[in-house]
Amino acid sequence: MKVVLIKQVKTLGSPGQVKEVADGYARNFLIPGGLALPATQTVVNAWQHKANVVRRSQQQAINHAKKISKALASAVVEVRAKANAEGTLFGAVTEQQIVTGLEAAGLDLDKRYLQYQTPIKKTGDHHVGYTLANGERGTLTVRVAAE
């Protein structure tokens, strides 16, 4: 009997695959357990359509991430903070301040995507890394000025 897998089955395959299995295995285990459906033309077409929709949305997300990454690479984020005469900040620049600076520049980025090893505690230019949801990586420049 041919079945379309709905969930990952360790010994058979991943969701969306059409597999030939023994009739008893399909009727007694896979179908009642919600792991597979009988491979009728309607079910196969529905899974192909679902796969196309997912593939299209993933491609749109990748294109959007590349566009954001290109914009972030050339962006310089201006952040103002209180500092002493030597340029040492009284606190540290937070991710939220960087995101606010990005929003002022017309760019949208979640603070969870920002990555930097040490806190920014001096005025001047600093490089902050980011990793977008699809794995796209890059750095942006944060310019810290004293208030």
C-alpha cells in the first residue's frame, strides 16, 4: 500500500514522502497513529501544494533577509549616551538603544539578532555582529556619541 507520510517516521522517512509499505503496517500502525495517509491523488496533490507554498515563503524570507543584510552593511547607527570627558560612558549601550537607532534610520531588526562580545562603554565607532533568522550574518557600525 502506498502512503504519504504526515510526520517523521524514523524507519521510513520525512513528511511529504510517498512510500510503499505493507498493508497491515499502514492500516494498523501508520494511519491510526496519525503518521501517514493513504496515497490517493487528492492527498498527494495537497502535499505537493503545501510543499510549494512552504518553499515559496522560505524563498521570500531569504530574499527579505538578504535585502535587510545589504541595508545593514552600509548603515551607521547613531547612539547618544552620557559620558565623561575621556569618552567613557556612565553605562553601556544596550541592544534596545541600537534597535531604536536602526528604527530611526528606517531599518527594522529584532534585538535578539544582535551579537557582541563585550559591552560598548566608550564613545566612537564600534562593530556589532548580527545573525538573521535564515542564518545571514554581517556586521553593522554603531557610532556612540556623548550627550
